[in-house]
Amino acid sequence: MDIKSLATGLEDFRATWKAVAAGKKVPRRTGTYFTSLEAARKVLTPKRLQLLRTIRRGQPDSLSQLARLLGRDFKNVHADVQALAAYGLISLRKTPAGRPTTVPRVPFSTIEFRIAV
């Protein structure tokens, strides 16, 4: 994860756009970026960090099981899972057999921040 100003993010986008328009091959970059440490803190609240740890350690088979492990309301857990999945911090897989369920996974063991100064 990186902290980048909006101006820096837009400049990176502009440079990539120009390279593509000029027919240059641009290496694929992936990652999650926030405009400030405060923005990252709004996403990675203490409850959401606990949720990530519980998924990583408990390997729940469903969002219902995750809510039970956390002792939290299913609706709130579902909302947090969806938010974290939108940032690429959780992967979600639907089970094909029987009653469909969503299986959450955390595809990493640490979160690191790089902050440009």
C-alpha cells in the first residue's frame, strides 16, 4: 500500500496515458493507494483489521461463520468485507455446490505502507 497525493496519482496516470497513446508497452502495476494516512485509517479501522486477522487465522467457510467468529452482526461484517474486497484486501470466492456461500480469504500475511516524503 502506498500513500500518494492526488496530484502524484494524477501525474502517474497522465504519464501512463501518454505512453500508451504513443504505442509504448507499459508494465502492469497493481496496488492500493490512499491520498493520506488519514484516508488509510478510515478504511483500516480496528474492527476491519480484526476482521482481516480472523479471516487469515480462522479460514472461515462463509461470511456467517466469520460473523460468529467475530461476535458481530452479519450485516456489519458483510459491509466491512465488501469494503475491504473493493480495495483488494480480501478475495471472495463463491462455492459452487449446494447452497451458494461466499468464502473470504486474505491473500497476504502483512500490510506494508510506503509513504513518500
